[in-house]
Amino acid sequence: MSNILEVTDLEVTYRSRSADLVAVQDVSFSVGRGELVGLVGESGCGKSTTINALLRLLPRAGRVTAGMALLDGHAGPLDLLSVDEKRLRDVRWRDIAIVPQGAMNSLNPVMPVGKQLADGVTAHRDASTPEVNERISELLNLVGLAEETTGRYAHELSGGMKQRVCIAMALMNRPALVIADEATSALDVIVQRLVAQTILDARDKMGTSFIVIGHDIGLMAQLVDRIAVMYLGRIVETGPVIDVLTDPKHPYTELLLASVPEVGKEAPAVQSGGLVASPVTGGCAFRERCPEAMEVCAAETPPVRRRSGGGEFACHLDRHG
Amino acid sequence: MRYVRARLVRFLFTVWLGATVIFFVPRLSRSDPTDAIIGQLLSSGAGVENADAIIEAYKQRFGLDDSIWVQYGRYLANLFRFDNGYSVVEFPTTVDSLVLSALPWTLGLMGAAIVISFLVGNLTGTLLGWERTPRWVGRVLTVPLVFTALPAFMVGLLLINVFSYNFGWLPPTGAYDPSVDPGWSVAFALSVIEHAVLPVTAVVMVTMGGWALGMRGMMITTAGEEYVRLAEAKGLRSSRVLFNYQVRNAILPQITRLGITLGLIASGFVVIERVFNYPGIGMRLFRAVTRNDYPVIQGVAWYLVLGVALAVLVVDLIYPLIDPRISYRSDSD
Amino acid sequence: MGPRSWAHWVNPTLIAGLALVLLVIVSEWVLPVFVDTDQIAAGSGAPSVVPSFGPTPDLAAGFVEATPDHPLGTDGRGRDMLAVLAVGTPRTLKIGLIGAGLGTLIGVLLGFSAGYMRGRVDTVISTLADTAMTIPGLAVLVVVASVVGEIGVVSMGLIMAAFAWPMPTRVLRSQVLTMRERRYVVMARMSGSSTPGVMFKEIMPNLLPYLAASFTESVAGVILAVTSIETLGLGSRRLPTLGTTVNNALEGSAVFRGMWWWWLPPIFVLAVIFVGFLLLTNGLDQVANPRLRDESL
Ligand SMILES: Nc1ncnc2c1ncn2[C@@H]1O[C@H](COP(=O)(O)OP(=O)(O)O)[C@@H](O)[C@H]1O
Ligand SMILES: [Mg+2]
């Protein structure tokens, strides 16, 4: 297996008293070794749900209702979605780590930062204290934090500092794959750059693969190799980041790019649709908002077409040939 | 040290407010307690030879001819010196020595009950709120919670009836067997424990449910916290996630609540001691009530206020040690 | 946020609680029709004297007195237990309702003022409420009751109100504070500025379930407190309440004489009342806060 992660036909359903909500449907993608993959789409389209499903961190209401996610970790390939608890614990943080969305609340408020950095290591192997401490200072250095940070508590750190602690934490075990959920959102531009640089460094020095979730298309363009665009629980377009951004094939990608006023600025909210109901069954989910919707869009599920430079998109139109 | 100062001020304010209420309330009613004391003394034939001395002592102490404010000032000053005057029934025993001799029993019984209840209740709540608890365990654990709504003395009476009257397993009254010599002996210690079982059980049964339900709610809240999910993502042992991440945070509001509910717990204890004839200060209060021993009533009431305020102060002062967000330097509450 | 739909109020816990409480209240009207309430006087029936110092107290010996005239038997001094309960239960309930009602009223006024005016008023009221909560109410109540002596139902209710206000004050204050934040935008758009009166009318309907829950909780709290001081021999002595009945039983060593029909019935009625009000409170909490329903056991 050459890819570190292969996701096929993932489907996630949230159950509630009133109705079930299929938040993610037919999602397939892969991440190569040392590859940086971007996942973009407006808020509520199912990005977090997708990666929480991979990490088996869905809230109680959420269930994986279909799909597979093969992770090629230290103990060979295994399906993250069906592996037993014991082996799941074994690959967590060692093969696959996460920088969670909203790092604001991601640190235990009553445990010093250093301990939280360390316990992710000692849970997986017998590491001596000096060894762990050295690794901690190495990583704090990498993310631009002072060593004294280890003795501090979450409430003594700024948002940016907490975010960087979370990134350091994710890299502690040199995992093969790190998922960063909006790791750069809500940070000032300088810290954003620093975070981006840390990700690139980790890839170059350790060969770490990343899935980067965000809606700053400008930052994505400079950071990731490949990009996947999500809309209403489905991936509508994938491909090399430059190809997709310069020559979007799917009307939604186009809309997303059009709403970015200037590269490097935070993307404004695309006219909010969100997932109000389950993704439309039958026909194209985007047709209601698509400027180029045709009759066929309501009747048939759009075909998956290949992009010339690699990648795919799902649309009845193949406009640019 | 702003935190410490704020807590101390609140402590003093509580104690002052309690003392003030205890001083003024009796004087608002038509019957003057001092008159009542004297009246009682004169009507009871037993203490006639002492009566003059007592009346003199009281007149002097209350300065009956002084204005109420002077009396109030003197009252506060006396409290400061732990001088609550004399018992009228057991003159010349002082109120303070009466309280002091009863205090160890109350402290022991109450301390044991509060600690056991807090531990058992929070452990139950932890298991009830933990996602990994097997369903049947959860079901079983909800059973003891049915006593939650009831007053402790009720459960106490039921326990006495079943375990003392019906089965004769445990002694229903007193703090120890009078045939055993009080002292540092195993026999005495066993006797004390044996006598404490029923009252402590009664209090634990009715108070642990509150802790359990509160803890269960907090467990559900913390389970949704990002840092708990991240701890799981780190592949930590589930026991570590549970204790170091979830419980460690969930317990904090419970400790705050402990401070708030101490007053209620103490109130319940007075009645428990009466039901079990336990020689603590609750029993002193009851006996003073039945014998119209006003100075003792007021004195015990004041010591209850003081004791609870002190316990609350201790909880408040310990709190920053377990919650780094509250430091001795900050003045947040 | 529109007015809450009535469907919210149809809640199993709430209905169960209501049923229990209504049962107790209705029996107040029904029982006196069948029971001669004059029999609460000592000596109405033959006293049930079970020897307390026999080797095995003879249960039957005491219950012999449970004749058709005295279906629940008589207490150690010949009071008819059914009559005692018929008179005592409503009296205890009334004290609870008066105390909690007035306490809640004071709490509404103080809590609303604190939450609405904030600043110094809030500081004073909150500090007072917090402090009052850490003062063991029973201690002060005993002082009051021991001085006043015989206390009727209404005066006892009024005295209890003095200890029932801190909780509703805190509940209302925090609710007004959050509502205020939420409502602020709407209000500002609607009418520019809002007077306390408008604000009060705006907020109250939304707070109703919280208030109701706080009230029912207070009723239970007041009944617990009043029963407690009555078991110490204070409060109403002329006419029975549930607390004085328990006290009589304690004084008569009912447990050690095996006279369970003396101490158990008042405790049983109290238990029904407490469970009923607990269910009511939980039910109302669920109405106020629908999220709780999904988490309930
Ligand atoms: N715990 C949950 N229960 C029910 N629905 C949820 C839950 N979490 C997310 N959703 C729904 O799933 C959809 C996808 O949400 P999410 O994955 O968080 O989107 P994104 O991360 O792209 O902003 C949204 O419509 C959201 O309302
Ligand atoms: Mg998200």
C-alpha cells in the first residue's frame, strides 16, 4: 500500500429524536506518504464529521453507516472504522494524530501543558523522562514557544499559543499522518504563517502526511499538494491544488473561489446553505444554488469525471473540455 | 492574596450576620429572653439557692439597664472571646464548655458522613455518567438514589426500626456502650464505630444521591469537552482519560457545591442526633430546647453558624490548590 | 423565541409529581368527611400502650386498639392516628406553600433587581443571598421558634420565608442576566430602550418554568426545615402537624415499643410529599430546559 490513508465510500449519519441526518455520503479520497491534502468547503458541509469519523471521535449521536478507511501504520494496514479498541488505541497518536478544531478548549484546564505533551508519548512506549523532555523542548522550539510553556496551564496561554501547543502535541510521536482541523482559522496572520511553516517543516524533516482542513483558499494554495472540495456532505472535486484553483471544473468550486476577494485574506462566508436536511438523494445536491443547473441535474446523480492533470469532479457539465 | 482576603471578609461577614440575627431576633419578640430566663429560674424550685447568683450574673452580663446597642456591642465582644455565658439549667456550667464537650462527637460523626457520602456519591455519579459503564451497572447504581428526596431523620428511623428493633444488630442510640470505659482501647473504638454506623448510614443514604446526580451531569458535560476527546485521540488508557481528564474537571463544581450545602447538611445533623440520641451539639440543642435553656440555644446556634462558616472557608481556601484557574492572587469567585 | 408550546408541559415526570401532590392535597378535603377530626385530642381512643421494657414487646398488644373506630390505631396517648394525619398533613403542606410562596416572591423581586440593575445592587443582593445560604437555617430557626413559643401555621410559614428566598434569588438573577443578554438586541430594535416594567413582562413568561421549579423545590425545603424544628419539639404544639407527630412518636419511644403505626404513617406521608415535589421539580426543570430530558436517567 503506497498511500498512508485510503478512505472509500464513507457515510456518517447523525441520529436525533426527530430525524436522522446523513452528514457525510460517498466520501472517498486518499493521502499519499508525505503528501499534504487540503479539505475545503463552507461551514457545515461535513469536514469535521469526516475526520472525526476516521479518528472514531464522533459524538454519541453520530454513526458511521458505511465505508472503509485503511490506514497503513506501524503494524500494517488496518481499517480504522472497524478495528477493535485495543488496536485502535495503539495506532492513535502513534500513526495518526489530530490538531483539533477550536484548540481553545483542547487543553485540559487543570493539567500543566508539559504533562499533556508527555502523556501522549508515555501511553505508547516506555520513554525515559529526559528523552520525553528533550522531545518536548525540540517541538516547542519548532512551533516557536518558550520552554517554560511546559509548566503553564491553558488559561495562561493565548489562543495562538494553545494552537501551537496542540500542533507540537500532535507531532510528539512522529506520526505518519496528522489531521489539522481549521488549525489556522482564527489566528492572526503571523501565527498562521508560523503554523503553515511548521507543517511544511514536519513534512520535509519527518515525512509526515497532513490532511489540512480550512477555508482560507489563499493559504491552502501555498500549503497543500492536493485539494478536495466538499459540498453538503460530498466531495465534489479533487485534484492538484494549482489545477483546481486555476481551472475549477465544478461550479461550486468556482463559486468558492469567486467569493475569495483576495489571496491571503480570510474567506468570507459563502452564502450560507449548510446542511438543513439530509443531502438530496437523486440528482445533484448543488443544483439549487448552481448558476448553470439544467433539467438533468434534478433527475440524475452527476457522473464522476476525470480531470486532465489528475483528480476528479462530479458534474453533468464538462465545460472546459 | 486578594483571594484569601476576600474569603476572610466573607467569612467574617457571615459570622457577623449570623450573630446579629441570633442577637436581635429574640429581642424583637414580646417576650424578653432574659425575663424568660429569670422567670424560669424562679419557677423551677431546683435551683433556688443559686437563683440569685445567676440572676446577678445575667443582669451584669446583659447590662439590662444599658441600651440595646451597648448590649449588642458587649454580645459581639463576648463572642470574640468565646464567651457565651452560662447555662441556666446547669448553672454555673458555661455554654462554651457544654458545646466543647459535645463537639468531638458531632465533628467525628459529621466528618465521617460527609466524607463517605462525597466519595460514594461522586463515584456513583462518575460511573453513571461514564460512557463506558455497562448498562446493568448503571441500572444497579440508580437503585440507592431513591432515598435522595427524603430527610435524613426519616431514613434514620427506618434504619433503627429494622436494624435495632427488628434484628437487634446495631445499637440505636448513644455514641458508645456505657459499660465500656471511654479511653484509647480497641473495645471503646469498636463501640464508637458500632454506634456511628446507623446515623452515618442514614445521612449517607439521603445525601449521596445529590452528589451522584450532580457528578453524573458534570460527567456528561465534560464528555463533550474537546480536551477529553483529544485525550481519547491520543490513545491514552481509558482509565487515564476518565480520571485525569474527565473526573479531575468534573469534580470541581462538586467541591464548590460542598461548600454551599454544608449549612444544610449541618441542619440535618441536628435532627439526626436527636433521633439517635447522639451526644453531639445537636443533642445539646434539643435538650436546651426542651428545658428552655435559652443561653445554650443561642450559643449552640452561634457555634453552628461559626462551624459551618469555618468549614466553608476551609473549602474556599483549598479550592485554588485544585483549580489552577483560581489563584490566591485573583479575586474572582 | 415564541411562547413555549404547551406540548412542553406534557412531561411524564411532571405529571407523576403533580399526581402525587394532588393526591395529598385532595385527601385534605376528602378525609375530614369520613374522619372525626376531634379525635386528635389525647385520650380520644384508648392509648396504645405497648410495654417498652418487656423482653419482647408484643406487637399485637398495641394494635388491639386498631378498631373500626380507629382504622390506623391510636398513639401512645390515645389520639386517633387517622385524624392526626387528616389534620396534620394539610397544616404541614400549608406551611410549605406559604413559606415557599413568600420566599419565591421575595426571591423574584431581589433576583430580578439584581439581574436587571447589576452593578452595586447586584453585588449587595448576591452577597447577601450567598451568605444567607451558608448560615445553617435550622440554627437560627430554633432560636426564633424557642423564643416565640406556640407558632400557628401562617406565622410559621412567614418565618420560613425568611429562609426560602436565597435560592430563588440566585436562580432568577442568573436567568435574568442570560435573558437580558439574549433579549437585549431584540428589545433595542423594538423600542429603543426598555423600562424595568416592560422588561419584567418580557422576561417573566420565559422564566415561568424556572420559577415554578424553584418554587416546588422551596416547598420541599420549607417542609423539611419546619419538620426538622418540630421534631426538636418546637413550633405548633396545640394542633398536630406531621413534624409534631414524629416528635410525639420520638418522645413516646414509639420505635422501641414496636408502635410502628405511630411513627411510620407521618413519615410515609412526608415521603410521598417529598417524592412528589422532587418529581414536580425535575419535571419543571425538564420543561424549562429541554436538553435535560435527553440526559435524564
Ligand atoms: N453532534 C451532532 N449532532 C447532529 N448533527 C451534527 C452534529 N455535529 C455536526 N452535525 C451536523 O453535521 C453537519 C456537518 O457538520 P461539520 O462536520 O461540523 O461541518 P464542518 O466541519 O464542515 O463545518 C452539519 O450540518 C451539522 O449540523
Ligand atoms: Mg468543522
